[in-house]
Amino acid sequence: MTSTVPASLTRTAEGSALQAVLLDMDGTLVDTEGFWWDAEVEVFKDLGHALDESWRHVVVGGPMTRSAAFLIEATGAAVTLAELTVLLNDKFEDRIGLGVPMMPGAARLLAELAAHDVPTALVSASHRRIIDRVLLSLGPQYFALTVAGDEVPRTKPHPDPYLIAARGLGADPARCAVIEDTATGVASAEAAGCKVVAVPSVAPIAPSEGRSVVASLEEIDLVFLRGLMTRRD
């Protein structure tokens, strides 16, 4: 579940309240939400079923088991959840093998966090096999810790992934900034008690107490993230 976890927490700056930054993967750092939908469409086409475009908003951002179970029920496809999970991961892996496009501002933000020694974790509902492939494009050196959806007791929207990430970095969840692109991920981070920045990818997300909403990662830098810790909602 982890790469190298720092022995002690590195402060971002003297007196800074920000202790760590936790980032989602699909749709947040890499432009792959469309890849998942395309993989689902292709797999179900092979099974003799067409997916309704309106279902895309239902399955986006959630754990694979939830999305796959919904699609099986919606289509009536003769496939088990375990079989479908393998088919979807295989199809998605084929797609990312051709390259993974990063979201605008992602490379710059990761480099800035690394340059200032900010403890950073990748927290995804995707399975370990997928995360490890995408990390080849993102750069594993940017993350002290990675948390996969198939390695936690309960994945998003439950708080477990972000609580595990914060604990692994030795950080207080309330002093962690989370960057997410879906309502499911936002719910997970907020349930863990983190400060959240939403960068909606497929469906809109409304701002609320303790949550900021921006249009792109290009609007986020270290000054912005530190400011979340002292912001009064």
C-alpha cells in the first residue's frame, strides 16, 4: 500500500499549519475518467449490452465494485462482479498503456510540493495494479505514500482511505488538504475531517463550509493550500 513513508513529518514552513497534501488520481491528476467510461462501454458491448450515457454520472469517481455492481444490475449482463472487475481492469490497463495525459497544472503542482518537502500521498479508489501503472507517468518520487481502493477496509465515499493516508504520513487529518474531482471523493475526504479542494471533472460540485471549488489545478499552489488551514468559512 505504500512506497517510502517519511520517518518524521516535514513541516512545509515554520509555523505553517498545513501538514500534508492528499491527492486523488483519476480525473484529478490524470485525465482518465473518460478512459474508465470507454472501458466500461467496450466491455459491456462485448457482453452484448449498450450503456446509457446518463449512467456515466452514476459510476464516475466511485469504487469499482460499486460501479460494476450498478452496471450489472442496470444491464442484466450475465457476468459476475469478480469477472467484470477483471475485464474492466484489463481494458483500462490496455488504454493507459498508450499513455496517460496529466491534468493541466498537475505536473507543476507536484513539483512545487516536492520542492518544499510537503508530505504528499496519492489516495485512489483504483486498484493497486492500476495505480502502479499510472505512477509511471505521474512520477512515484512525488508521493511518500499511496493508498489503493483494493487495499482498504472500505474505500470512498467512506473516510478510511484518507484516514489511513493521514496516519501513514503522521499528520492530523484536520491539517491535511485534499484535492478531489468527484462528489464521492469529496465525501470521503470530508468524512475524514480534511480540508477539501474540489476540481470537478465530470459532474459539478457545489462549494460549502470547509470546501473550496476551483476550475483547474492551475488555480492551486502551496500558498492556496496553506491558506485553507486558516480560512474561516
